[in-house]
Amino acid sequence: MENIENNEINKDNNIENNIDDKDENSNSDNLNNNTENNNTENDSDNLNNNNNNNNKRKLSTLYTDDKENPIKKVYLRYHQDKSNLVTVEDPNNVEDSFTINKKFIQEDGSILSKSQYKKKIEDFNRKKKIENRKAKKQQKREDTHKKNEVDGNITKELLGETNFYYKDSLRHIEPYQFTFKVFAKERWFGQTVLDMFTTEFSTNSRDVYLRKIKRGLIKVNDKMVSPDFKIKLNDIILHSVHRHEPPVTGDKIKIVAMDDQVVVIDKPSSIPVHPCGRFRHNCVLFILAAEHGINELYGVHRLDRLTSGLLMLARTPDAAKKRASQIQSGDVSKQYFAKVVGKFPIGTDLPDGTVIVNQPIVIQNMRLGINHVGEGGKPSVTHFKLYSYDEKSNQSIVLCSPKTGRTHQIRVHLKWLGYPITNDPLYNNDFRDSFKALTSDGTSYLFDEENEDKENKENKENKNNGEIISNVTKEELEFIDDASVPIKCNDCSIVWSDNKKFSFGIYLHALSYESSNWSYKTDLPEWVKDVSN
């Protein structure tokens, strides 16, 4: 089959149907320029002298579809009055001439059929999409870097928002007034502001959110909006609240090492690194500023709130970027300890008994931050090795060495192996069923299947052919709020120190981080010592 399909290509401009004009035009210009530069033979100049001034002719070759075998020599006549058209002339038979769009002419002089050209455009668009995605990720990293330069400086004004105190081995924060300010998430686009708050946050009832919108306690782009205002890209959502922070462990943060580049600590479990969710003053950055006078620190790597152990923080943004690059490039060896259910097997993947898990990780629930092993996920590799086993409790201490850095990677891979962390409220099904841990908003259970099913059903019902349907009623739009009636703060009635509702840590500890020119190590946690003995 030839690359030229006369019946298709003779349709001239109509051949462009179902193909992106913008991409085609930019490609066709490149294709034409390359053809003109690369496929002109010596006798074309002589041939051009015989043409009128309105046309230019080049010598080219027709190939089979696989571009393996040339069929015959042809002339390409470029129409100057219609620059996107080219006439393909057979030197031996003028009647076999036909007209095509110059975009079908390739660098090597071959001419693509419509289907081949469409595939080429699809491949181009696919590569362009990948390049754009990489560019967006790079921009996001740069934006995060700039944001960290501001957020890393914990000023006296920020610390003065509230006070902290210790009680019953926990660090408490006094409630205070605060305005949350966040960019709209993609999953919120198209939803009304009232519907979004009702489905996304379970702290309050729909009626409370309606009253907050009416009073201006919930705003969009710093302006009061109606309950049926639809959220869109780049919107900034503001929510003023009586803020309650859950308590964290009262264990002190131990400084492992400190110089002009980094501060390395042994982080107790239950304390998040950065402000997140309900946590602000009860995070590592604020605690180090308030209790150690170290008020300018920048994140290098992640360490889950419930995980304890070694954490590096940089003294400057440049130092943070340098250390983070080392970790991301795989130049840093990391070791963790985990206590798991059952007797962990001795592996055969390496001579020392290591078990290697090479399984991709995908997001299971964006709102709750839960992941699982699955096709199409990010490549993830973790090495596991049995450290000790306690027959009485049927629990093992496992040495874990993540080779990649995915969220919850060790926890997900241990669950996939069938040896979950004993007290993991996310990935240990048995522990999950017996321990109703609450989410950071303080009211929704992590695994409330009835609520999850209800939410999924509502999300489906709220969409009609991809369009999000508003649930805001006429009564809600016309509702007149009585500002003299105070809005009850549900959080004031929550017993935040109840360890039957809140998880203050899991048996996962970051033991050491080591590169070619530096290394840091923490002490063994007590739960490792207990089983080891």
C-alpha cells in the first residue's frame, strides 16, 4: 500500500477533519521547512526556471507505508498563492498528479496518508502532554520552594496566636480564632461552595455552613458569596473558625545533630512536621521555634505524623534543596524499623534473607490520603529483613529500607505482603475494626463504610453527563440568618485527649539516613528493645 491514498488526500483541506488544527498547523510548518531544506536535488533549480514565479518545485520520493521501499520519484510543486497546498506531480504521467496539504510531507521526503498523519499528531500531542506535565511539576516545586521561604520563618507574631501547655503527658494548644486560606482543589471545581463544604468537611452540619456563608465566615477570593457560588480554578477559599488543635505526645523532641546547614531531630510519633489539617502550633516547626528558639527551618523530606524517628530540617532554602535532591536521586540509604503482625519470613531475594517488594503504589482515597498497590501506580521498591520475632505476641521487628519515596510506602508494602504494622489504623484491617481512629477533623471515622457509600452515592447522583448538579435549594438561597444567634462550636465538646478515638502513633521508626558524605542515626525506640530482648 502506498503512502498516498488518492481518494483521501484529494479532499485538500477537508482531510484535516477530527485533527487539532493548532497542532497540525504548527507541525505542518516544521514538516514543510524540513522538506524544503533536506529534499531538494540539484536538478530542481533547473526545473524551477521553467515554472512561473508563483510556484516552486522540488524533487521527492514516494514510499510504501513502512517507508522501506521507494515507489517512484515525484515533483512537489508548492503553491505560493495557497501556501498550505502542494501538488504532487508524476514526471512520467502528468494526469496522475494530485494536491495535498504540505503538512503530510515529512523530513525524509516521504508523504503520509491521513491515518499515518493522524497517528503522528497523536504521538506528538502525547509527548507534548508529558513535557507539559513535567514543566508543571517543576513549576510546582519552584512555587513550593518560594512558599517555604516564607512559611519556614516562624515569627513571634505567629507564636503569639495562642499558648501551649502540658497535661497528662500530652502537649495541648489553647483554642484560638483562625482563618483557613486554601486554593481550590481540582475535585472541588464546579461544585457550589455550600455543597463542597457539606461533602468535603464533616465537622459541621449543612445548616451551620449555610449560616457561615451568610455571615461571611466563609468567603471566596476574600469576598462574600451566595451558597450557590460555583468554585473554579484559582479560587481562594477562606474559612474563619474557632480553631481547636488535637494534642500531641508530651515527649520532647531530641536534637540529634545541628550545624549551619541542617537540624536533625528524633521526632516523636503523633507530631506532624508542618502545619496541616487541624495541626498548626502542635507541629515540629512551631514546637522547635517556641521551645528551642529555632525559628527558621525548611523541610527536606517527609515523615508521617504517626511515624517516629529521624527527620532532617534545613537552615536555609538552598540547603533544603540540596539535601532533598540527594534523597530524590537515590544517593541516600534509609533504614526504618517496623513492628508487624506474624512471623516475618526470611527472604531469598538476597543472600542475607532480604525480601524485595517491587510493586507500584496508587492513590486509593485522595481525601483520606490512603494508598494501595495497583497497576498504573508509581514505581516503588522496598527491601525488608527480619530483625527479631516474639513468639508470645506473634509479632516481628522488621528492618525496612525504602529505595523510593512514595507516601506510606513501607506501610502499603507491608500490608501487601500480609504483615501489616500491628497498630496501623489505615492499613491493618484487624486493628482498624477494633480501633475507631478519627480523622484530623475530629468527627469522621477513618473507615465509616456507611458514610463512604453514602458519599459515593451522592457524588454519582450529583453528576449528570459529567456536569455537577447543585443541591442548593431555593429556601437556602432565600434564607435570612439571625446574626444575634451564636453558631455553636462542635469542637468545644470533643475530648481531644481520648486515646481510644485518636491514634498517637504507630510502630514505624526512621532509624538512619546516610549518604556518601554524611550520616545520622537515632536511638532504638522502646518497642524495638522490648521485642529484641
